[in-house]
Amino acid sequence: MKIKYIVTILIFFIGYSYSQDKKHNILFIGIDDMRPQTNSYGHSQMITPNIDNLASDGIQFNQAYVNIAVCGASRASILTGIRGSFTRFDSYTSRADTDLPDAITLPRLFKNNGYKTASIGKIYHFADDSKGDWDDFYSFRNGSDYKNPNSLRRQLEIKKIRPDGKYAGPPFEYSDVLDHEYNDGKLTDVAIKQLKKYKDNNESFFLAVGYILPHLPFIQPSKYGELYNYDDLVFTEQRTQPLNSPNRSIAHDWSELRNWYIDIPESGPVSLKMEEDLIKSYYATITYLDTLVGKLIKSLDDLGLSDNTTIVFWSDHGFFLGEHGMWCKHHTFQEAIHVPLIISSPKMKKGYESNTMIEYIDLYPTICDIAGIKAPSYIHGKSFLPVLENPDLEHKSEIYSRYQTLEVVQDKKFSYHEVLQHNTGKVLYNMLFDMENDQKQYFNISGKPGYQDIVDLYSKKLKKMRDFTNKPIIIE
């Protein structure tokens, strides 16, 4: 009897020790330039069954926003949990290890807590940014991975030089190749092998998989383009700046599209045919991405890792498809800052949508809470773990975002923007949009009678946030 009692005690403590050592895994799936452009987000023309399934297996956030709508700055902000300012995280060239070198980044914190960490594809904008965060690193950054012979031929014929000194290619491509032959197909296969390695070695992991899709050029196997026709495409109704807005409301001339690709005019709008081709290929690229994401997620099930892995699906910023006469990102309008966010966790609610407002700086502390890791006290983000447990809860009543000399504070009633003077921060112009009746931000009402008190209130909010973010970050 005594022997049986001792054996029972040993089994209990062995089991308890194992449960204490078993850490909760994170699959951190980053997307480049993606709007909330899936079927699950209400775009019925989109063919995105795998992302839709992910949403139905977790919580989809309908009002998630990036804090800076440019890749380098946004990614550095997300991975440090810190807002951008005039001098920190302000451009695509921003780096976490330069702008905030003493910060404990999200992957570094997991590594410090006994996790194996890996980056596959584009997580930080620069491949060597904070490279010590990762136990394993695979770059996979060949976004211009042209396969169609016509694309390659036209590059050599036209010889347009991109800003990086290489030949420009077409802004979209369809090619008769298999899914795994393009850059993002290759990185998906490597990510699956990485998961198998973790499974075989019984290792807890923070695996960051960064897809370049649907970033320009919009390239994919031909079969994805065949899924869409002209009737599926949604064209913007306003190809000009918002009514009553200052000229400075259009922050850029979408130089990324003009300077890096052929068949795009040096000034003025694209042709209607090019607009159609760009929108169709953007849709097709997302469907190709959906297939790859589905393959990656299925591997979690195949390896028996799903029951102990949280999936975080995010994008570094949105993308204009002709709205306000703009393409690409780099703004504070909805198309640039409103992004998809889906979190599927075995610990949390499933099959819900949340309409509470989320800022992307909130990802850092939330992921820490899911894994039971204490986040640093200096970060700016606020955990929305309670929303994952109860999707009806409100997290934040307003969000803040910026791009260089543009800043915005937005709640569910209004979106208030300011155009600032470079260096001084003096407010030059402002815009106010009624988000209950004008979600596409067509009409600037900041100068309309009866709105001055609202403008003053929201301007004070922006000033308070501006003063806060411009303070030095104290890391102890």
C-alpha cells in the first residue's frame, strides 16, 4: 500500500513538472501590404477559404490599426511595442536596433524565456535588424521573383533602373509554375520543416513567418488569376483627394509604384486598363497567399502542434487601390492604417468577431500574456487578452497613427487628421471625417459650422499623444 502511494506521488510530480516545462507556442504570421481584403472581412468576391477558416477558429478583429503606415517603422514598432515619433520609427528605413537599441524585442523576450525562435521571410524590414533575436534565420526576401519569360525579357528590353540600381519589372505577373516555385512558396516549405524540427526535438517555439505577398509586384501562378474576372473587381468611386481637404492631404505621388515598375506613367493616373490589372492581380495574390497560409496552418494539425500553439495573423499596414487617387500606402487614411488581425488560440474563444479598437502596439503585451510571460513595463502597448476571453469587451475607445508629418486620432465617431510642418511640428492643416456616415473619408468637415469644438478636442488629444511619444524611452 505504501509503495503504491509513493508511485502515485512520483507520477503526480513528474506530470506537474512536465506541465510546468511545456511552454505555449506562437506562430506569428506577418503579411506585407494587406488590407482586410478577405471573404471573412465582408469582401464576398474574395476567394480566401483558409484565412476565413482561421477567423472561424479564432477571433477576427474588425477595427485593428497600425501605428505607422510604412514597413520599416511599423515592423519595428510592432516588435518593440513602442509608438513612433518624429525621431523614432518614422520611415521605411527605420530599424529597431538603431532607433531603440536597448529595447527587449518580442522575439528576444521569448528567447530569453527558453523558447526557440526563428524568422523565415520578412519580419523586420531589414534582414539584419536585431538578428540576435533568432536562433534560426532564413531571409527569403526576393519579392520580385519573376518567373514568366515575358517579364524577364521586358526587364532587359526596357532597362528602367529602380532606386536600388536593379532593372524594374512589371507590377504584376502570372506564370505557369507550381505554388512552391515563387519566393513565398519556398519559404512556406521551409517554415513547415522548421515546425517539424521543433516537433522532433520537443522544443517550444516562437516562429515568425513573414510573407512578402501581397506586396508589389503582384505575382502568382496563373491559376489564381483565372479565378477572377472584371465583374469581381471593386473600383473606388473617388479618385481625387477628399472634398474640402488641403492639397497636403495627399502625402505622396505613389513613387513606389512609379519608380520601381515599368508600364506606370511618371505622373498622372494609371490607365483604366492598368487599374483593372492591378486590382485583379492584387486579389489573385491574396488568394495565392491564402493557399500558402492554409498549407502552413495544416502542418500544425499534421504535426499535432495545434493544441498548444497560438496563431497570430497580421499585416504591417494597408494598401491603396486607387482610393483618393493613390496607390501603395504611406498615409493616415483608412486604406493605409486599417489592417487585418486574426488570433486563433486553443486557450481562447473561437468563431467570434470583435469590433473593439486595437492598436498594433498592443500585440506585444497580448502575446506575452497568452504565453504567460511578463512584458517589459516601459512598452506603450496594452494587452487585449480580456477580449480574447470575452470578445464583447471594449479594449480601447480610440487609436492613434502617424506617417511622417501626418497624424490621426480616430474613434468610432470621428477620424481627425493633422498635417504638420516638418521639424517644428506646427499644425498646418487639419481634416475631420464622420466615421458613422463617411467611412470612406470622402468629405472633410473640419471647417463646417458646428464642428469647431470637436476639432479643438481632437487636436488636444493629438497634441497630448505627440508630446508623449516624443519623450525618450527609459529602459531599465
